[in-house]
Amino acid sequence: MNPQSNAMPEAPLDSQVPAPAVISATRRMYWSVRRELWESRSIYIAPLAVAALILVGFLISTVHLPDKMRGALALNPMQQHELIQQPYNFAALLIMGTTFIVAVFYCLDALYGERRDRSILFWKSLPVSDLTTVLSKASIPLVILPLVTFAITVVTQWIMLLLSTAVLLGSGVSVAPLWSHLPLWHMSLMLLYHLLAIHGLWYAPIFGWLLLVSGWAPRAPFLWAGLPLLAIGVVEKIAFNTAHFAAMLGNRIGGGSGGAASTAGSMSMDSLTQLAPVQFLISPGLWIGLAITAAFLAAAVRLRRYREPI
């Protein structure tokens, strides 16, 4: 009997190597966004700090709240409405302004920072495409920051309302005017619409431009983001004595010049009748801006693919 005939053939070495796990595009995007949140804690720390500052100031101001409410009862309903809502709208504006500034500085550093500290060499070694990386960075100002702003603002306003209620009840003042003039559910809906429509969609070309500059700038991305826009405006004014480019930038930064865009940016967050999402979604300015944003992001993807560390 031939002993070799009973020997089992050895399995090829390649067959013993396990196949690499396939990671879906959705999961890669999810972890890329998580990475941005880990690395850029100012995304939520800055608005939280501002919200805490607002609450401290509001708590101090409640010392005069009972007298203020007694004085408000002598005013007409419209004046009462404006007086009671004033600190709540101010809190929303302050938090939104903070997160807009955070978004601007985040975009300017998003692609520039990884080239400056040469960490781009490590991130490119991972199985994550340049498209996924750029889109994950773009999702921060377009999606994550508006949602963070909404959550922090709503919680802050409810804490302010509860503090006011406790102070008024302790002073023997009726809280009925306070609650009747503060429809926080309606105000929250208007706030969410404003954040998604204006900060998420209308401002998209601004954030796309900043990301493009971040991926290209050899130094000082803030200057490279502003100087070309200033140069275009100056050349237009000198050559044609017009200011169409400056007006277009002002219209974009100001939230639109009519229709749903101006409604969303008016900060009158107390009436659901002001919502006009259909009018906003069919406005040419919105879709032109989104097309420009797509071009900026596509250019940023290409730059990240071939741009070397600084």
C-alpha cells in the first residue's frame, strides 16, 4: 500500500487567508463624521458655552422679572408679545451666530489642517475615499451644526421658561401671560425650518467655497477665502461702476431677498403662517447655489486627491 496515496493534499496557502471585511459606504461615512466630531469639539462646546452664558445672564435678570411682568400687563397685546419673546429670540440669535462662526472656521481648517500637520498621509492610508472624506466634512456645517444648534437652542429656551415660571410663582405673579405669549412648540418649528433652509441649504455655497479654499490654500486660508471675493468686487466697481457681485454676496449672507428665504431669515419664529417651504424650494437662487456648491465640493475632492502636505 502506497503511504502517499492516503496523505491528504495540503490546502493552498492563499485559501487560508480570510477575505477582508467589506465596509459599506454608509458605515464609512458614519465613522468619517464621527471622526470630525472627535477632532473638532468646538462644534458642540462653543454653542454649549454660549448657552450656559445666556442662562447665567438670564438667571440674574430674573430678579427684575416680576416687576417687568407687572409693567407688561399695562401694554397692548402686541407689545406684551414682543417684550416677553425678546430674551428668547435673542438667545436663539446668539447661539445661531456662534454656530455660524464655528462653521466658517471649521470649513477653513477642515482640509488645510490635515495638510498642515501632515496627518493627511495617515488618513489617506485608510480605506476611505476622498469623496467620502470631503462629504463628511461638508455634512458638519450643512447638517450636524444646524441640528446641534436646534437642540441646544430649544433646551436653553425651555430652561429659561421654567426659570421664569418658578420666579413668577414665587413672587405671586400670574404666569398665564408668559405661557400664552411663548408658544415654544411653534417657535421651535420655525427655528428648525430656519436652520435647515438657511444654514443648511442657502449658506451651502459659502461653506463649499470655504472647503475648496481649505483644500487649496498654501497658507492663511482665511485670507485666500476673502481676498479673491474682495478683488472681484473691486474690479467690477472700477471697470463697470456696478456692485452686482457685492449685492449677490450680501443677499446670500443675509439669507435671501424675498420669498421663503427672507421669511426663514426674518427670525419671526412665532407664527406658523410664515412657513413657505414650497416657495423656498422652487426659488432659482437656491438651486443655483446648490449647483455651485456641488462644483466647489467636486473641486475639493480632486484637490485632496492630488494635493501634498504643506
